[in-house]
Amino acid sequence: MDFAVTDDQQEILRSIDRFMERHFPPEMVRRLDREHEFPAHLLKGFGDLGILAVPFPESHGGLGGDWQTVVLIQERLGYHSAIAAALYSITVDFGGMTLMTAGSERQKAELLPRLIAGEAQFCLALTEPEAGTDAAAMRTSATRTATGWRVRGRKTWISCADTASFIVTPCRTEPGSKGKKGITMLMIPREAAGIHMTRLPKVGNNSLTSWDIAFDDVEVPADAVIGEVGDGFRVLMSTLQYSRSGQASNAIGQAQAAIDLALSHARERQQFGAPLSQFQVLRHKLVDMQMRVDQARLSLYHLAWLISTGRPCRRESAAVKVLGSEALQFVADHGMQIMASAGYAAESDMNRYWRDGRLYTFGEGTNEMQRDLIAREMGL
């Protein structure tokens, strides 16, 4: 394993810095957070920049890059903005990698070029009122029709659903089935008749819009199935290594930004005739913050290597999700303490890291569930 960042990767990261400074600078990030507005312009910009193409094969218009490059991209986007990294992850991890691992050749040929160009956005509609961490408890159903499927049910807390081109939706397609059996993954066009959405207010991640979705006899064609009928739960689980690495990358990028902000404040803020950075108790807080992020980052890079080389990584992907999310929560909480009122102020970036970071320990499966998964993988 070689974790050195290559010259090509460094140039990609520099291009992301230039892009974000021009198209989504800090003042715009703050404004859209205040106004609860989604940065719709970013996806096409990602396509023009070429970063959406990285993990996909050249035969489908991609660059054939490795997953180490993908996590570097997502971490750098997270450093600039949580919503930027989340949008990249939703599109590449849930959309692109679901197509790559389970999609038909026709689906790949038709949709991957659009995704790579930033012209098609995807979202995953998994959570239901009675099914979240327990994904196998889902009730949303799809019944066969003469031309395809009719979907009925409800999904909730679905990110970026209103701007998605397709809603990747696991549905129960075998009447009377329970648990993991009888679930099929469908790719439902957002504009399909019978889809009704209600926006959900929340504490943080204000630019990452969240929606309650009702499927009222939504008709979709037979070729909307991703993978095999009844094999949807396996398809869903196979994409989690990608989405968990994406969530951890985002969290680690935000956490590093929070450390840098707290460090800058500690160097500049004077108390008792000395900068805060000279007080041992605060120096040690900053050290502990950086060590937590370094630990999570190294685990993330190890996971990326496992993914790139095709090795099993169920335990490692769960661990990285826990380490990254808890590092962000730890860093944001201590960063808020170091900055005190300066961090608590509405205009401070620290309070956004603090608010946004709370999501990651339960989003995409609670950390308690991840620890149980890791325990099973350990034979406990």
C-alpha cells in the first residue's frame, strides 16, 4: 500500500480548489446554508471539470481511475463544502456505482455518459417511516403490470430528491415476502406521474434538501429494474462500501476544515497576554482533534485501497464510517469550545460544522449498527 498522493492526483485536487473558489466560495456556501438553498449549478460544473468520470471505465466515457482518487476528491470537496461532497457521493456512489455493479449494458451505455457529463443526478430512496437502519423492513411495493411495474408506498428523509433525474428505489416485489427476500431495485424517473414530495425541515445540512416522497401508483417500465428481480437487497448492500467511503471522506474533509479554523482562531485570539495556542489545555485539544482525523483518514485510505484492488471490505467500510463521523463530531464539538462565542455566532463556519456533523453518526445506518456489523465480522 502506497498512500502517497501522485502528481496527477495533486493536480486534480488543485483544480477542485480553483473550481470551488470560483464557483462555490465560502460566502456562497454560507448564504445558501442561511437560505436553505441547493447549489444546482455544481453538478454540471463537476462534469465539465471531469471529476465525475474518475471511477468509470474508458469504454463508458470514464477515466478508469482508482478509488483512492475518488476518496481524495470527496475529501477535498468536503473540506470546501459538505453539500458539494454529498452531491458528488450521491451521484457517483448511489447512481454510478449501482449501475456499474448491477446495471444492464443498455443502462450503462445510456446513463453513464450523462452522469459523467453532469447531466444526470441520482438519489437513493431507502428510508421509510418504519424502515431505516433496518432496511429489510421496507414496505414500499412494486407490482407487475403489462408493461412494467406499479409502485406504491412512501419513502422519507431522501436527500436531493427534487433535483434528481432518477430515484433509485428498493421495493418489495414479491407479495408476502419479508426481510431481505423479494426486494427489487428500481430506477424511477423523478418526473413520473404519481410522485408527490414534501420538503422536511431539519437542524443542519440546510443545502442538502431532504424530502418525504409518496409513490401513488407510479408506473415505470420493465427496464427500470437494476439487476435481477428479487435481488435488490444484495444490490443495495454491494454499493454500501462506496457510499460509506463517500460519507467518511466528506466528514473527514469537514473535520480538517474545522481544525484549521480552530487553529487559526487559537493563534490569533489573545487572552491573559498570550494567544490561546500557548495554553497547554487548548494545545492538547487541538492535538487530539488532529490525531482523530489522521486516524480516520488512514483508515479511509486503507479502505480505498481494498476497494481498488477488489478485496473484501465489509468490516473496514463500516469502521471507516464510524471513525469518520465520530471524528467530525469530536472535532466540531471541541472546535466550538475553543472558539466559544466566536464559534457560536450565526456567521461562523464552526457552528455549521457542528450542526451538519451531527447527521453522520446515524445517517446511512447508525454507528451502533455498524459496530454490531463489525462484531459479527470478528466472529462475536
